Amino acid sequence: MKKPKPLFAAFVLSLGFAFTNCSPDKSVFASATEEVLIRSAWTVDYYYNAQDMTDEFTSGRLLFSSTGVVGYQKNGETIAGKWSRKIDAANNELIDLQFNTTNSNVGMLNETWKLTSRSPNLLQFEDNSSTDIHFTIKTQ
């Protein structure tokens, strides 16, 4: 009877550990959201904070990059900012927007937004700390 080779035994053992220590892959959802965000320009389709404030964003557009930079363009001006995403303890996907601006309209986007719906052409968010503020973007 042959003795098992140490290398083969280590391989079989590592496969056993790999399959018994599996956890859900959250990066699949995250990468899909990132792909949707960075593939095109976005307009604010709806913004609600105690009243419909969508008109404040007319003719503006958001541009997301894979490096975490976001720009808000309107009337030939671009306001730079940063964006990031994470998954919270309740498994909600959060998108944080932070623009360096004194522009009060663009400043309304400076929030951590909970993603509530995603399609290739439309993303819906609500303020992570208040369900009374809603924000929807769509592709141009």
C-alpha cells in the first residue's frame, strides 16, 4: 500500500478548508454597482427633502470614476468630490458622496445614501439616517 504524498494531502486539506469556510461574496453586488455608476453620466431624476427639490438639479450631471472621484457638472462648471461605497451591518449598500463646495444645492448631495433600488439606468437612494430624504439618478 502506498503512502499518500504530503503535497497531495495538503492540497486535499486546503480544498476542505476552502469549502467549509465559505461566506457570501459581497463584492459581486458592489462591483455591479460600481460598474453601473462609472459607465455613464447621471442626472438627478428626483430629489425630495420635505418637498420636491428636483428643479434645483436641472441640467446638472454626475460623473463617477473608478478611483473614487465624482464630479457634478452644471453650466460649464465642475464641482469635484469623492465617493465611496460600503456594506453596513444590515447588509445595505451605502454610497457616500462628499463634494468640496459652498454651493448649497450640490451640498444637499453630501450624505451617506442607502441604495434602495438599482437597474442599469436608474438608482434610487434614501438618506441613511432619515427615510424622509430620497434621491434618484438616471442615465442621460
